[in-house]
Amino acid sequence: MQTWQMQDAKARMSELVKSAQTQPQDITVHGKSVAVVVSRSTFDRLSQAQGSLVDFMRRSPLFDADDVVFERDTSLTRQPEDEGF
């Protein structure tokens, strides 16, 4: 990954964007990485939805398992105050 100082990235934005088409470009401020520029195709691939929650749950190894027991805590979440009633 090529690294650009912020001032160079601003001054050479066209070159930075062209370079991002082939590989991610790291932008730094005071030597610390603050951003990465990637191509639109890379962004779309990384941000696409991975399916619904239902799909995720259906892929679970526990799907269709009949022996799973979930215990529920039946205690009150708070104790009522004695208000003299």
C-alpha cells in the first residue's frame, strides 16, 4: 500500500485516485494513518450486505437443534419500595 502525507494527497488528488484503482492508498497526518482510499469496486465489495439476520441464524450450527435450553432469570429487575400503601 502506498502512503501519502495529507498535504501531498491534497496536492496530487488525481494521482492518488488513479493509484487507488489498483491498490489501497494510505493517507497520514504527522506520521499516523488517518484514512485509506480504495477503488469504488473494492468499496462495494467490502460494504455489500452479507444477508439478513434470518439468513445468519439459519447458517448457525444450532439451527434445528432441539436440545438447546435457554434458562430465563425470573427474578424481578427491581424491588418495589415500601411507600406505606
